[in-house]
Amino acid sequence: MHVLVLGAAGMVGRKLVERLLKDGRLGTGEISRLTLHDVVAPASPEKAGFPVEIVAGDFAVAGAADRLIAGRPDVIFHLAAIVSGEAELDFDKGYRINLDGTRMLLDAIRTAGGGYKPRLVFTSSIAVFGAPFPDAIGDEFFHTPLLSYGTQKAIDELLLADYSRRGFLDGIGIRLPTICIRPGLPNKAASGFFSNILREPLAGKEVILPVSEEVRHWHATPRSAVGFLLHAGTMDLAACGARRNLTMPGLSATVGEQIAALKRVAGDQVAARIKREPDPFIMGIVAGWPRNFEAKRARQLGFTTAESTFDDIIRIHIEDELGGKFVD
């Protein structure tokens, strides 16, 4: 089995690749070749039981997608994207990467010929939904995105479903919750503060909270995100029917509940490193985001989370990223 990972240098991409290398298989199929792509070269693995090709470049330029699928990968994980805050600040870049690049990939697959029909797992976003919201968004809730990023992802979802309906590919779109706690350095995602206010204090650093503690949002751990991707890459998509885009399970919590969990797990001294400085730009973006979901279809189709409480989210970060220790 040949697996292609687009966006392999990103946080979720790196963790997915680590899991693929560790398992050496995807579902019941043994991996025979792995291609890793990103705008910057993904790290080359030290050990692999199969050939690993590293490709760096902009996948949203003419011909790039054709070259990436020339080896006819059986499964494609499409994680490449410009994040929410950057897509809102740079309109042209957001549409070029998040929409044009995806369309080029879909068309490259469509025109490859020879009966080529790969599994395509696309990472969408809960940003496809816009206010006003019910208490918990169900599977029938309509798409009314209030940001360019959400609009781009919503269009991609429609394209994925149509190309799958036409038999050009076997696609599934998974709307990821905000991934928390993201390891590494802060990025340009408007949602980054949800991780920052936990990750930085655990590392002994002060951090800025730019929104009210009453802000509520939908979260899942990096460990859960990898599990979602692996399940999407192997499940029987006939059970999805024509509705190929699913909201993933997660946890709904307010910022105040996040901080309370941090206090329970790591203590008041760690939580005291959070400083409140409201940011009108971030507050304006967050005001249009969904807060809670039912995610019944995804659960019925076998998608599960690794965590059941926000305390679990913090403990998983300490275990997976900090070697079981934090700076108290």
C-alpha cells in the first residue's frame, strides 16, 4: 500500500506519520511506500521498513498535484492548509491554498485515468458552521461559515462529496475539533490560544489569554486526531452514503473550565502564569465559532476520542509531550 501525506510537516501530520511508521500498516494493509509532502521538507525518518519519499514545495501551483499522485498512492491524507487566522488576514493566499490547491488535487486524481480511484481523507473544520447556533450542533445543521477559512473548507467539502459521487475517488471529510493541547510553538491559527494557555504554563512560561473565560469551544487531543485519520483511512465508506463529511467527536468546554482543569492537574501556581489581555481581533473571530456538537453520525460510524474530560486532555499532553513532568 502506497500512502501519501500532504501537510506532513504540520503538527497533526507529524504525529500521523509517526504512527504509520510505528505500525507499518494502515488497517489490514501493509505499507509498502510512504510519500511525505509539505511546503517545507518534512523530517526524514531515521528508521522505516519501507521506502519513504520526501517532497517539498507548493502543492497549489500548476502541475504539482499531478506529480504528487504520479505514483498512484492508494490512500491520500490531505492535511495541507493555511490556518484560520492567516486565511482571514491574507484573502488571496487562503483561497489559493485552501481552495485552489484542493481543487487541483481532486482534478489530478480525476484525470489520472486507468481506473485510478484512491481513498482521500480530507481534514475539514468546524469553522464551516456559523452563528446563530443551537446549544449543540447536530448532523443536520446547515453551513453558514462566517470566516474565509470556513468558507474555503465548506466549498472543499462539497467538491469532495461530488467527486466521490461521480466515482473519481473514494473521499471522506472529517471536521476536526480544535486540537488541544498543540505541542511546539504558537502558530497563526486564531484558535491557538486554547492550547497556549495550557502548554506555556506547563512549561514554566507566562502566557496571554486574549478572550473572556466564558468563551466555549469544541476540543480534541492530537492523539484523538490521529485516531480519526486512521479510522477514516480504513473504514467502509459505503456506510456514509453520499454524505461524505462528518463532524468528529470532542469535548465542549469554556476557557474557564480549561483553566479549572489546569489547576486540578498542575496546581494554582501553574495556572497563575496566565495573564488576561483582551484582543479585539481574536475576540471578533471567536465570536462566530461553534461551541458544542452532538457528532452522532461520527460516533455511530466508529470514531472515538482518547479523552473523556478536559483533565484527560491536559494529562495526555503531559504524558505524550513532556515525559510525564511539567514545571510547577
